[in-house]
Amino acid sequence: MKRKFLFALYQTPRGKLLQSMEAKYLKRCITVSCKQNQLQIGGLGWENEFIDCSLYQNYLIVDGKGLGTTAALKVNAKAYSLPIQTESMDLVIIPHMLEFDAHRFRTMREVHRVLKPGGELVILNFSPISVYVRFQFLWDKKFGESWRAHFITRLRVLDWLKLLNFEVLHTAEFGLDAFTITNGEFASIVKSIFSIGYGVKAVKRQYSLIPFEPIKQAKAQFVAANAGLETNIHKTNKKYD
């Protein structure tokens, strides 16, 4: 499915509301310093609603078609083959890109590679069971191939994050007129029925393996208890002779 579906949905009244909620959520998620390195995979064109690139001069957008605000640094590249140094990014944002990426898990591995230990990841996806998104998808069927082949469930995203040693900090549900944030994993699947999309913020954890080796005990050296005493007596007797 082409990413045109995303921009077509943003032009609808409900899509504009979703865009506004996502901008507020992303603005809240960007907690790193303006001197740190931030990466966005997939341009949107309205990045100025959640990031001030005059302050965050290290904000980089990777997009195969060069989409994104002109105020940010941009690189024309594939998401599954990022031309970025390993462990060089403090924050990575993936706004509705995994759903349109045929190599989505390779992209997730690349994100894990470029993030520093302790770096943060923010993902935005559509809700697969949203009635509104399904209707819009069927309306723009010419932009798509199949429903099941692209939209990603919450549980699958959480499984990917656990597999790559990410710890989920909080999740968000974008409803019809507001969004809610839950600390930890998703609290209820019922909310997803009435939500248009969802968000996840996680942190990269890096654990060091502690090798377990057998402790080599030194051989005990035994000395006779009266050996020193006999030597002293012998020296004393020799002195008085």
C-alpha cells in the first residue's frame, strides 16, 4: 500500500483531528536536549507543529522521496538501510511508516542499531480494527493492495520491541476527539475499537553479560604450630651457652 493513503486521510475532517492529536503527542514525547541527535523516518510535511528546527538543529528526516519540512536536515534513503553511524541517535520517531514498509522488521533492526543505549523510540500507527480507518481504506482502495498485509496490531509492535530489548515507557490511544496516555503497555483492547490510531514510546536497553567462571581457590599451606616456638627456644638456649 502506498503512503498516499496516509496523506489522503489527513485531508479528511477526522484525519485533520488525528493530525492535531499526533502533533501534541509527539511534542510531548520529544524530551531530549536540543543538542542531541534526533531522527525521523518518513517525512510528514507538518513537522513544525511538534518540533522547532531552529532549536533542534540536529533534527534529521530520512525519506525515500525527500518529504518533510524544509527546515530540517533531510536524507534520501531507504528506512531498512540507514546511512547513519551506529549508536549515534538519541531519539527516533517513526510516524506511520512501518505500515507502508515491506521490510518493516529490517527497519526496526536498523532503528535499534542507530539508537544509543538509553535512546528513545516513538512509533505512530493506525488502529487495524478502527471502523473509520477501514472505511477510508476501502474508499481509497485504488491506493492499496490488501488490508491484512499492512496494518500492524499493538501486540505485534510490543513483541518486536521486546525482541529488540526495548522497554515500553507509555502508550497512547487516539480516539475520536481526544487521546489518552497509559504508563506501560496498553491497558485495554476495548479502547482500540473506538480509536483511529495508537502510539508507543520505548527506550533502548542494553544489558552486559557477566561471565560466570569457577573461582580458583589457592592451595592451603599448613605450618606446624610449634615450629616457630622450637626455633625461638633453640636461639634462646644458644644465646646463654
